[in-house]
Amino acid sequence: MMRRTFVKGRLQLLKDGSSDLSRREFVPIHVDGQVTSGECKHCSAVISAKKGHVTSGLRNHLIRCKARAATVEALNQMNATLMTPDGVSHLWKWDPEVARKALVRMVVLHELPLSIVEYEGFRKFVFSLNPNFHMISRRTLKNDIIKAFDEHKKDLKELLGASKSRISLTMDMWTSNQTIGYMVITAHFINDCWKLEKRIIKFNALETPHT
């Protein structure tokens, strides 16, 4: 099994670009503002990253790195049987797209800065959970958030358009602790199961005072 993992890992290295390779597998070491070498995240070996020899040096090390091979093997076997709250077991497998969407939801839900994906501590924490997760940049995170917003907006339009209930709109205005004025418009309606639901359809910042 280790031999098979070694071969699969080697084929993947041939597909990866040098920038993705160094960013995902090595911690850059700077000298006088220049990257001179990289520390392997798997075995802590320091590999020279001099100009002209970056790609070959890093790839050759990863092909030989036994610690990385063990990590890849563990990820390939990362299947587990989980128990749901109602006692039903199901097969779980890690999905990078699901993890990426969860990252977007976390940032939006807790109003975290986009730069969190660049925090060294956060990157190390995520790496400790799953070394194979490719951390995205703040620009990619921004694009993912906008994409998620557009998708939710489309779903909301379809939901309200298919509603058989009358829709009531309410508006609320307030001032935050930072003296920023806000206005929110909420749609209230009855779903097909006769349960009251509400959705925010507009949220804007306003000039203060707004009273």
C-alpha cells in the first residue's frame, strides 16, 4: 500500500505547478527579504530554494519524503463511519469542496476578516486537521463569498416566487456602536407547511443620523 501511495504521490507532483507546490508543502525561509529555502511541512527538512532550482529541488525531496508518503496514505484512507444523533451510521469521506464552503460560511457567519486565511496560526491549525487542504488566498475567499451570495439570492427569488402566501415586508433601522446607520428589509410569509418564515432581502448602510 505504501508503494502505491508513493507512486500516486509522485504522479501528483508531476502535475503540480512550482508555486502551488512550494506554497502547499513548504514553509518559506526568508533571508534579507528573499526566500532562500523552504522547510518541509512533513519532516521539517530544509531544502534550498535558489532561483533556477526551486521546482526540481522541492519535488525531488517530496518524492523521497517518507513522512509525506505516510500523510498521503492516511488521507487516502480518511474514511470513517460516523453516528448521527438518531443512531444511524453512515460513511463519511472528506470533500475539499465541502471544506471550502464551510470556510466561507464561517467567515460570513462570524464576520471574520478575509485576511484570516493568511494568518500563520490559522494555517497551521487547518494543516493539523488535514494537511491536504489547499488554503485559498483572501482574493479567492472574496470571490467565493460573492459566488455564495449570488447563489443564495437566486434561491431566495425562487422561494418567494413559488410562495402561495402573501408576503409582508417590514423595515428596521438602527445605529451600531461605530455610529454607522443601517436599514434592513425583511420578508415574512407562510410556507406550505403553515409555518411562519422570514428572510432578509435588503441590508444597507445609511448616513447618520437617520431619525
